[in-house]
Amino acid sequence: MAELTFEKNKAYMQKLHNKVRLCGGLVILCIVLMILSYLIPFITFDNIVGTFSVQPLILLEIVGLLASVILGYKYSTEFKALYKETIVRDALNEEFENVTYVPGKGFSSDQVKSFGLSRMGNRFHSEDYIAATYKGIAFNTSDVTIRYHSGSGKNSHTTTYFEGRMFEFQYGKHIQGCVQILPDKFAYKPALPGASGKLQMESVSFNNDYDVKAINPEEAFYILTPAMMENLQRLNAHYNGFMVSIIGSMIYVGIPSHGNNAFDVASSTKKLDYESERRKVHEDARAIIDIIEYLSIPTIEETGGVNLEMYRTSEEVISRQGLGRSIF
């Protein structure tokens, strides 16, 4: 039954994909015709009559252009939504257990602020909320975009503080305060009240890569063992900007997207390769597994037993509330 539904969705996705490509072609055609209408000499010998002969054609081309753009956007939006519900959801269920996936929802701005990973701007967006388990290890994750917008009109300017994925896990070690482990080159670090400044760890190369701050420096040295620092550097080298914040018994991770958003189709206009798209989703999910394995995230039983049935919010409730809720 599931295979039948997948094939049905796949066939409908192909129809939407063809419509998007058709609309794209019509947009180009309308633009070319509009340019030609302006460049071609008047149709009649009388300049005045000729002007009126060309204007209706230009008006028709403008209407065609607008219709193609609107329909193309409609089909593209529907295509991307079906892509997530078909290819992404299917791949997530293959990789993880107890999957809750709500593409249109995400973390709230208050949640992200509490993670201590990035400065908060005045523009916030979050989507692709996932709550699941991997080999008994619970996690939440979502796409997050944080921007700061200033000025207006020609003087307006937007700065992106963070764009990528953020993750939430329950950690095996418990600390009283907070330890921030953020890339040294990251320009939008959040303030950590009570921290005394950048801590110098035992590894010189790690100090070059990371800016470590803690309310209690002893807790930073307790967490950042030589093995932990080595693993963080490996993750940072692979993901180019791997950031961590540990608060109490929770660990939060941020990975910048660098323009390659996870669980999104690369293009709705290019020829769709389903197997290639499925591999891409599995590769995007690999980040979660890397975090768990390299940072030695403990299982639910090891952390005292999180009751997923009690703490996880259903997809229907998340959709009504408009945001993802922590399962911890």
C-alpha cells in the first residue's frame, strides 16, 4: 500500500515538474516577444496607427508573463511540498525511528535564543521540524534562519546571522551553567553573561579553531577532553562552522548550510532524478548521525528515560500551534 502511494505521488510530482518547466519556458518566450515588440519597426506605415497596432500585442505579452509567473510559483510550491512529503519523509523513516516530521513548522525564536548558538536579529524563520530517535537516542532539529534588517528603501540592509540547521539532544553530562563552543571566525556569537572571556584549552590548534566561553571554566575543561576536542575539529572541518552550546543537561548544535539547504529539492525546473534526490536526503540526515557518534550522545535509557509518548507533540498539534516543541 505504501509503495502504491509512493508511486502515485511520484507520478503526480512528475506532472507538476513538467508544468513548472513549461511555465518557465513561457516566461522566457514572453520576455523575448516583449523585447522584439519594442525593437521591430511599426507594423503600418502610419506611425500613429502603427503604435496602436503594437500596444495590444505588448499588453497580451505582459498578461502572459504574469500568468506564467503566478502559475509557475503555484506549481513549484506544490511540487516542493509533495517532494518533502514523499521523498524526504520516506528517507527519514528509513534512517530513524518514531519520526515526527512537519515541513512547514520549526523551532520558535524563543527556543533558538535559549540554545545560545547565535545572536538574534529582528528577522526569524524556521521550518522542516523533525523529532525522532536514532538507536534509542532522541533529538529535535529544524532549519533556522536569523537575519538583522536595518534602514528602509535604498538605505535598507540585511545581514544574515545564521542560516542552517540547529539540533537539540539530551546530554550525558550535566553542568550547572553554560559552555559555548563556537567557531572562532563566527562573527555573530551571542553574549554569555557571567563568562570571563575566551578560554585557552590544552590544544593550540583547537584554540585557533574555536572560541570557548563558560560561566564556570572548570565545566569547560570537564567537557572538552582531548578526544572531544579532536572530534569537534573533525566535525568543524567537514561541516565548515560546527557550533555547540551545552546548558544543564542539554546539548545544542548548529551547522551552517552555506547555501545548500537540507531536505530541499535542488531545483524544480531541472530534470528530476529520484534516486539522486533520495541519496541527497540520506546525506542530509547523516549530519544527525555524525553528531550522535562523534559527540557520544547517550541513549534515552542512559539519560534516565525520556518518555517520548508523554513529551512528543503530535504533527497535528504542532501544525495547529505553529511551531515545533521540544520533546525533552
